[in-house]
Amino acid sequence: MAGQIYNVIEALSREKSIDPQIVVSAVEDAIVAATRKRDKSQENLKGELDKETDMIRVYAVKSILPSEDDIEDPQLEISLEEAKAIDPNAEVGGEVRFLKSTEGLGRISAQIAKQIIFQKVREAERDTVYNEYIGRVGEVINATVKRIEGPDVILDIGKAEARMSKKEQSRLESFAVGERVRVVLARVDKNAKGPAVVVSRSAPELVQNLFQTEVPEIYDGTVVIRAIAREAGERTKIAVMSKDKDVDAVGACVGMKGMRVQSIIRELRGEKIDIIEYHEDAVTFAEKALQPAKVSRVTVVDQSDKHLEVVVDDSQLSLAIGKKGQNVRLAAKLLGWKIDIKSEEEKRQEVEQQMATLTGGGGDATTPLDRVADLGEAIITKLHEANITTVEALADMTPEQLEEVPGIGPKSVEKIFIAVNNYFSSLEPQAAPAEAGEAVVAVDAAESANLGLLAEEAAPGEPAKSEAAEAEQTGHALEAIAGAEDAPAADAAEVHAQGEEPAAEESEGETKA
């Protein structure tokens, strides 16, 4: 029959959910520590609790050596001869025990024993709690609000207390002592003060568990939740997919007249929930994920980097981005892709800029104002202050717009227009010599053709060319002079190419013209 002390130990073990032997070992270690403190001894002591008599005995243990000459520490070692006097069965390498008196252990020794017992029990309790909950991380459990410590909520989860910090709570929720709530076991931290069990109401696993509870199709596996993105207290996006072609995944989650999803919204204190049909194609999935905004088009920018560009109508831009970027942020989490959203106007301007860069090389579109020498430093400074930094931007402005610039009056406007016109006029002669040169080359080519043709006609002994050959030669000459800008020269070349002598009156008339 067990003694009273052992019965108390068993009751304590059941309460703390620890092994009774751990408590027994704690009691034995405590009495050993108290005895060593009393005797101020360095002996190897061991305690022993008799379960039936409640007697706690302390023994000094010594190792057996062959002879006295081998002993280095008398408190820890004994010769074989002395050991046989105590125990006839003693052997070298074994141990022999000496009973130590426990009388005279005062209040200080008892206090030391008490502290050791409490410490050992707490350590055992921590290990038990840690081993109990470390394998249940991510599980949804029922808890009761035990107390509120500032912004944190302390909950009773059965064998331990759990803490729910402010960031693990939804901003829409408040709690009262004694209230029962469902929480997600977020993590278990093992530290010096014991295992800290952290629970959460903001984790996406809570929404997933609520859908499994409310939607039978999810519970039996007909409808699968593929992804969840959540910002607790604000909005949740959940992507679902049906394994049965006859079952509508979104409709099953919404329920008749929205009863199923409304039940979940009530549990989450009014948090908005978007239920989206999952698609393997990232482009289609992105269009669905950005609901309620309507997407114009989606382009994959970089497949390996998972980067998408989404273009929406100008009126849909704010809706697609959402409040403080929430809609696009949740969509990006749901897809696992980076999403850039642009309006139609922004995309058009971007394309125009790219086209201008490709066609103009970017040089003509960014001519600095100091290239216009007639403007003057004072006017250039005032234009820079108004963010007008290029000649092209200045040329596109009307007089009324220029007069709105601080420090620019009508006289300055007139000076600006004259300076800009002079600048662009100075650019035109650069192209004129080339064009004139081309005309001269064309005329020279035509005259060479004419001379060749006349020489062929005048050469003796050569058969006359056919009319077709003459027409062909004439056509080549006309093509050669088609690019020339000098009309009289072209006409003369044409006359020569046809082998006719121009009348004196016609030549004189052309000269007058």
C-alpha cells in the first residue's frame, strides 16, 4: 500500500499531466541537496523514497578500488577490503552505499528542497506541454478566453495557456472573459520560462477550417481550396476548384442565397470574402483574382520571374488596386506572381514614348533650351522654373500658355517665338544641299543619257534604233530626272531625251519665266 507522500505525488502528476516518477526523482534530488548543504560535503549522495513507508533515505556512494594505495579521494572511493566488511559480495569496480542521517535538516534545508521540487516539476510540465502541442501547429482548436492582458488575450486551450497577441487578432474583433472562440495554433516557442503557445485568429487556416465546416463539398473533397490570401479584418480571397464537372465550386461555397458564406462572414465579424474559381493558366487566374475590377488584358512579362502586367480601363484602375492597394496585393499573394497594374491611358503613353524612342532615337525629343542661342539666360531660367526644359516642349506651347509662366510677358513671348523659329530654320539648310546635290546628279545622269543617245543616232554605219528602244531610253532618262526639283532643267532634259531641238521662242519664254 502506498504511503501518503506517494499518494500526493500521484495526484500532483495527474494534475500536471506528468509522469509520477519525475516527481519522485525531484523529491529524492531535493533531499540530497538539503543533506549536502547541511554537511557541506562533496560526497556522491543518492536519495531514495520508500513508496510504502514514506521514508526518504540518503546514501553516500563510494566506488570500490583494489587497495588503499589506489585511493585518491576517500570521500568518493573505498578499498576492496573495507567494502567487504560492509558487503561480503562487494567487487572491484562496484559500489558500496553508506546510510546518511537526515536528522537535523532545518528550515533552510526544507526551503531548498521545496525550490528544487518546484523547479523539477515545472521543467517536466514544460516538456509535456511542448510535446503535446508542437505536433499540432496549424490545427484549429477551441479555446476559452481566460483573461486579457493589455492588447494580448490569454486563452485556456486545455492543458496549457495560450497567448494571442494584437497582430494575431482581427481588428474587427473584441473578446470577453469566458467567451469560447476557435483559434489556429500558430507556433510553440520553447524558452527559459517554458513553452509559449501562440494562437491566432488572423491566420488563413482559420478561414479554410470554417469553409470545411460549412461546405460539405469541401469536407468530402469534391471541392478543393487551392489558395487563400487574407488580411484579417479587411478582406480574404479564396481560390477553389471542383473535381466534379457537375459541381460548381464557387456556387457550393456561396450556398443557396449566400447562406454558407454569410455564416463564415458572421464568424469573422463581417470580414469581406471573395470566392474565385481557380485556373491553372496564370493569365485567366489573374483576371479572376482581381475581381470585382474588370480587366482589359493581362500580359506575362517574365515567366521565370513570375511577373504579370495587367491593363484596366481608366475607370476601373482604383477598383483594381483597391483601398491602400489591398485588392492587387491579395491577388498577388493568391497567384504567387508579381502584378503591375496600369490604366489604358498609362499604357498608351508608355507605348507612344517607346515608339518615339525607336523612331527618333530619343535625341530630337530632348533638345535642351540652351541650344537656342537667341533666348537668353534670363528667359531660359524662368522656363526651367516652370519645368519647361526642351525646345520641343516650348514649341508646342501657345502664346496664352507662355504668358502664364511667371516672368514671361508679351514681349518675351514674341522674342521666344522668333528665337524658336530661327532655331528650326537654321536646321533646314542642313538638308537642302543634299537635296540640291541629288537634283544635280539626276540632271547630270539625264544629260549623260541624252548625249549617249545622240551619239548613237549620229554614228555612221550604225542601224537606226527602233522606236521601242528609243522609248525605253527616254523612259530611263525621265526616271533619272524625276527627283530633280529644278523644273526648267527637267523640261530641257526631257526635250533633249526625245531628240528634238527646242524652239528659240520656247527657250526664251522659259528663261523669262
